[in-house]
Amino acid sequence: MDSPAPRAFVIGHPIAHSRSPLLHGFWLRSLGLAGSYERVDVAPANLTGFVRSLADAGWVGGNVTIPHKTAVMALVDDLDVDAEAIGAVNTLWLEGGRLVGGNTDAIGFVANLDEEAPGWDDGAGRRAVVLGAGGAARAVLHGLRRRGFEVVVANRTEASAVALAARFRGEAVAWDRLSARLAMADVVVNTTSLGMAGQPPLRLDLSALHDQAVVCDIVYVPLETALLQSARARGLRAVGGLGMLLHQAVPGFARWFGVTPTVTPALREVLSADVRARAA
Ligand code: NAP
């Protein structure tokens, strides 16, 4: 008998706004694969039941989003090294009957820079300044450390910057002392929600950056933030956040459906159009 077509999910609460079904649906269709990727609203009280019975319910795995990324860590059989380092799970899959929790955000972050700013990590002793110390900052710091960067973290709430700097063997710097550190930065990454639609813009004086520095904003709503615009105006390479979202989805899809998908211009256009349409 043929095995059933693989079914994967994204769980969160709420979940209606997740763009992951659009992304995985694009790959399923363009690769001509049988299978599905479905949104499932799972309230916190139902998380344990959902995760413990997911194999019996016929799921091959899926994505985990807010508010479950940390809570789900205690419910899996194994964590991958990235989930351990980041302290959160965004992808679940079954391996030899065991449920594994992984985190693909750091992979997505560096793959986006590899694609959009080739050579961004070339050379020894590279330094990065990371703005923000929330969930996304952990993935970004992990990705940067894995690529050999020295890291400096600045955050509005300084205690969180100090804690993350300790976790990722970096240095914390006070928000109001940032400009002095920018002169030494090869890469600057915004992981705060500043610049996101509905939030104030991130105001950062980029004049101290050297000419080869790369500025990355992981915010992708809007696609082009004020930070990216000022980096481009200053002649710097500027990388937006949409590619991180696209690239972080690759490893999960490969595990659930058995084919490694590609981040193509057509996929970027589908997601970009969705971002623009929802902003209109
Ligand atoms: P989070 O855990 O809530 O962290 C938010 C961060 O923004 C904190 O460091 C917070 O500082 C800072 N912040 C918020 N308002 C601020 C303000 N008015 N002034 C200065 N700092 C402020 O959120 P997250 O999950 O890390 O997400 C952060 C951003 O990354 C969001 O825009 C999200 O969409 C984006 N993101 C993108 C991707 C992608 O794939 N491209 C993936 C994940 C997240 P405090 O600690 O002081 O509150």
C-alpha cells in the first residue's frame, strides 16, 4: 500500500497571520509534490496534547511559532545543537520514531547574508554589532558566532543585552554608547522591532561605519525599512529580513517532504507581494 502524502503543520496562537503556509505551499506546488502544510491554532493549554500525539495523528512534523517556541523544548525527545544554543525550537520532525526539536533561524539568517551580500563573513577577526536582545537576537548571535564573528550586543533594556552577551561570549554595550562601537563593526544587524510597521523607526547614525560594512535589518514588514534606506544612501550593502524568513524554511521542508527546496526570485516575489498587500 502507498504511504499517505506527508502532512506538516505550523502551530501557534494566534496563527491566522503566519506566512509559512504561503511559502511551503509554493514549494509543494512548484516541485509537484503530494503533501500538505496546514495552519493549526494550538492554545497553550493544548500544546502538550498536540505535540505528544502528533505522530499518531499522522503529522510528519512542522513549525512552531509564538507563543510555543520555548515551551515545546520540554516536550521533544531530542534537541538539535542550534535549538540548544538559541534556547528555542521553531521546527519539529520525526527521526527513527523520536521527536526532534530544531531551530533553523540562525541557518536562515546566515544563508540570507550569503545570498545577498556574498563575502560578508570573509576574513579573520570580523566584528558584528547586534541591536536588540529578544528571541530573534539569540538566533542572529548564534549564527554570527558560528561564522567566527566577535559580537557586541546593545539593547534598550541593558540587562538583557548583558545576559545575551554572556550566553554568546560577546560584549554588551549601552544603547547610548553605540555610535563609538559602530566604527569597528563589519556587520550591523537590527533585531529589535523598531522599524516594523506600527513601530517607530530605528534611528541610527551610520556615518561611523567603514565603507565595506554590511547593514542587515531582519524586520521584513515593511520590506524596505528606514535603516536599509539610510544604509543604501550611505553606499553600504543593505540586506532585508525577508530572505531570512525564506531560508529558515528550507531545512524543515527538506525533512518533511524529502526534497531540498530553493529560494528563487519567484518565491521572493510571492512573499513580497503578500507583505505589500497586507500593508496596503
Ligand atoms: P522580541 O523577543 O519581542 O524582542 C523585541 C526586541 O525589540 C527587544 O530587544 C526590545 O527591547 C526591542 N524593542 C522593542 N521596542 C523597542 C523600542 N521602542 N526601542 C528600542 N528597542 C525596542 O521580538 P523578536 O521575536 O526578537 O522579533 C524582533 C523583530 O525581528 C520583529 O520585527 C520580528 O518581525 C523580526 N523577526 C524577523 C525574522 C525573519 O525571519 N526575518 C525572524 C524573527 C523575528 P527590550 O528588551 O528593551 O524590550
